[in-house]
Amino acid sequence: MANETILGKEQLSIEALQDILASGSSINISAGLWDAVQTCRTYLDDKLKDSDQLFYGINTGFGSLCDIAISKEEISQLQHNLVASHACGMGDLVPAEIVRIILLTKIRSLSFGYSAVQPVVLQRLMDMYNGNLLPKIYELGSLGASGDLAPLAHLSLPLFGEGELLQDGQFVPSDQVLKEKGWSPLALASKEGLALLNGTQFSLSHGLWSVMQFKYLWSLSMLTAAISVEAFGCRLSPFDDKLHQIRPHKGQIKAASIIRHLLKDSHLAHNLAKASVQDPYAFRCVPQVHGASWDTLQYVSSVLETELNAVTDNPNIFVEEDEILSGGNFHAQPLAIVLDLLAIAVAEIGSISERRVYQLISGLRGLPAFLVANPGLNSGLMIPQYTAASIVSQNKQLCTPASVDSIVSSNGQEDHVSMAANAGTKLTKVVKNLERLLAIEFMTATQALEFRRPAQSAPFIEDLIQSYRKVVPFIEQDRVLTHDMHETMAFLRSQEKAICAQVLNH
């Protein structure tokens, strides 16, 4: 990794986090935070040395075993047992790009000096991150309360040479990696297993990844909507700023402004004779629908950013106040609700996109049925709309909220849980589906645009289409379209910076 980013007490924004991840920068924490980490650890060691008082998870059992005292000689074994016994993940593997975020956010939370981890434990986690050594973590196993227990246990196993690490694209037993690096397996001290496992980093990281992806996809949705609007011969009056100033939701105003900007220099949008007095909602209500999802993104981002800069393990140690407090900062309800909310906002962008696709292939407003010559012999873009409909319906099913669910665990001690982890993993699937849907709309809208020639769209759109046609040619007659759909998605991703700049920075 090149360069080094120093993380301090100052608020870390999602944008800054994204820059760290994209740059491949290594990370460290400020001298002030190292001091806080050491001070907290020393305080706890001194407290246990001079007192027989019981503190949850430090010298007691866990969960419903919280009243069982653990001797000083067994405390290290207690912490090891906690991590090992909780590594019960199943299901699909968490993608590497999300594991990197989990690792970074766990480092961030432990670095504030309220968790009593040894500096050597924090350093080892940073060595793993900086060396791009990513633990093998499974999707299933967290209830989103008491922390993301099973996933974070898998994150922690390599600290003492268990579990596996992704190294150069392959999973390798972590003890082998430790030997190669000359790293000794760590013996966990009091509370450290609990500090590692308690926390919301699994749920949080799925949300952060989704927010970062959705910023691009929302920008892309504005572009595909603009092309669809002009290809379908829609009126531009629904995007007039006067309409939106009298219903001044910020996202609505922003979305209308973007459509006006994208189509400002489009000869086609401004000069094609409009055949209808009003357009279907999927076109006419782009500002209202897309705008609502933008406003949701802003709210969700604010909640996730608070969590990114928070301490979410338990108990927490307040050195200056000489207090060890057991509470519920590991409970991920604040995340669960907004992750469900963001999934709905993402799904709605895909839903309205599919409706525009349906209108474009319907043989209306001078466009041929299914946007192909000689329909009947050729099916054209009939079936990509089926695919889009299938994806939209799957998103609806995935948007059933996880946060209203709960299930009792740990003999009733953990009697209300957030299900934030399930909300997060569902959300990432909805986000991935949206990218597929927008690729289908872009392919459809640009195909429809060709039937409006020789009229020209705006220069940015024409230049983009010209580049696109080198990858996906105009559909003259039927061919295998799955290749076109995947190539479209890859092409649009390659244009991410240009699209976001054109949409968000105008």
C-alpha cells in the first residue's frame, strides 16, 4: 500500500473513508489515540490487580452466564474461548471489499480508548489491513445485537493463528501467514475478546459499502432517466424549477435540476414534436421519485457516519471518571432501521427504471415494438424487460424489513435484537440488482434514441453513446443479449467518474 493515512479523534466522513479505500493507503492512528489506548489498557490491568469486583465479560462469563466469576488465571483463556466459540458463521463469504471496511471500522472503534485493548492487538489488526490480509468471514451468524458476534469472531481468529486469511487472491491458514510474516500469535488479555466481538462493524460496513455504491448508481439513474425522457418524446415542463420550488424537497429540486442540465443542449429533447399532453409517471415524476431516494441517502449517510465514529463494544471504560459501565452500545437498531430504509430507496429507483423500459419497448410514440426492425421475426428488447421485471420483483421481496423482526437468544438474556446484519446483507443485494436494472435501461434507451435520428442529444450523451457503440453495437436483428447486458454494465462502471462529475457537480 502506498502512502499512510493517520486517523485521529476528528470526525471521519464517508467521503474520506471512500478515498482511503480507493487510494490503497495504509492506515495508522494518531499519537493521541495511541496514548488513549495504552492509558485505558493500563487502567484496566491496575483495576483487576487491586480488586476482586466483578465486571461483565472481563472476569465473568458471557450472555446468560454473566454471573459466573472467572479466576484471574483463566481470564486469557476466557477471551480466547469467547472468540473461538463464537466463530460460527455460515453461508456465502463476505466480499473482500466489504471485509476491508469491516477491518478498518473495527480498528476505528477500538482506537478511541474506551475498549481496553492492548496496543499490540490494535497494531496487529492494522498490520492485517495494511498488508491486505483479509479474514475469511461468512454472511450468516449475526443478530445485530451483542455485536455482530459470529462475523467479528471470524475477523478476530487470525490474531492468535486460527481461521484463514485472503492473501494474494487465495485463502491461506492464518498460522501459515503468521509464520511467513514473523508474527507471534497473540494472547488476548482481559476484555479483549469481548471488545473484538461486540460491535456493529459487520452491519455498518454493509451499509457504508451500499451508500458508496448508491451515490454512483443514483447518478447513473439520473443519466438513464434523462436519455429515456428524450427517447420517449417527453415534455420538459415536469422539470421546470418553478414546480419544485413550491414543493421544495431538496432531492426533488436537485433531480429536476440535473435533468435540465443533462438535456440543456439536446436538440432532440427541445425540438421533437410532443405527441401527448402528459407523460406517464415513470418519466414525469422522476424528480419526485429519484429525489426522495436522494434525500433518503443523505439521511442514512448521516446515521452511518455517526456510527463510523462511535464506540460500539461493551462494557466501556471511562478512565477519567474511574468507571466501567455495562450498557448496550452494541445494539444495532439505529443501523437496522436505516439499512431497511435505504434498501427501499434503492429498490424504488430500480422499480421506476423498469417502468421506463416497459414504455420504451411498447411500440408507442413512433418507436417500433421492442425497438427492433421487423418485429415478429425479431423479438428485439422484449426479454430484457422480462429480466428487469424479475429483478425488480426480487428487490421487492428483499425489501421486507429485517428491523421489525427479533428472536430470543442466550437463554433470554438477549431478548430483543435488531437484525441489522440481515438488513445489511439484503441491502447489498438490492444495490447490486439496481446496477443490473440501470444497465438494461441504458441499453434500451440508447437503442430507442437511434430511431429519433438524425436529431441529436446533448454533447455529453452523444459522446458517451459513441464510446458505448464500440462495445455494444446497435441491435439490427436478434442476437444473444446477455453479453450486451453485461458489457453495458461494465462499460457504465468504466465511466463512473465522468457520469458522477456530470450529474453531481454541474
